[in-house]
Amino acid sequence: MVKNGETQLAKTTKSVKKVLITQPKPEGDKSPYFDLAKKHGIALDFHPFIVVEAISSKDFRKQKIDIAQYTAVIFTSRNAIDHFFSYL
């Protein structure tokens, strides 16, 4: 039921006060996250959920991944890209 121009969705939604960002906190103050937080008056918590670590070339070869069999690769971070191309 709509009263005074209010929708049901507007009644049930809560205002955002705190946001969890699943990556490391940016090192500088130039990140757009900080601008958005200031603009909307919200708190930001940065907690990386994925850790990308390099493995040795020997361990990579043991996995017997034939890169030529794939038409695309999805990377989860810049570190993943750096590690991937260091093996090639």
C-alpha cells in the first residue's frame, strides 16, 4: 500500500551507515572510496578476503595447466596478473 508517495521498498530499506570492502585499504588518499564515504557520510571497513601468493615455477608446471587450451583468463587482482605473466 502506498501512502503519501512512499513506496513499500522505501519503508523496508535501511540507510547505509557502514560498508565492508573486501580488498586492502588504499595506500593514498586519492581513492574514490574516500570521496564517496565523505559525500554520503558513511564509514568504510577494508578487509581483504582473498590473498594471492606466488608459487614456484616448478609447482606451476606440476599442475600441468595448458594455457593454450583456454580462450580467456579471469584475474582476481593486479598481483594475480603479475604472477601469471612471470610464469609465462
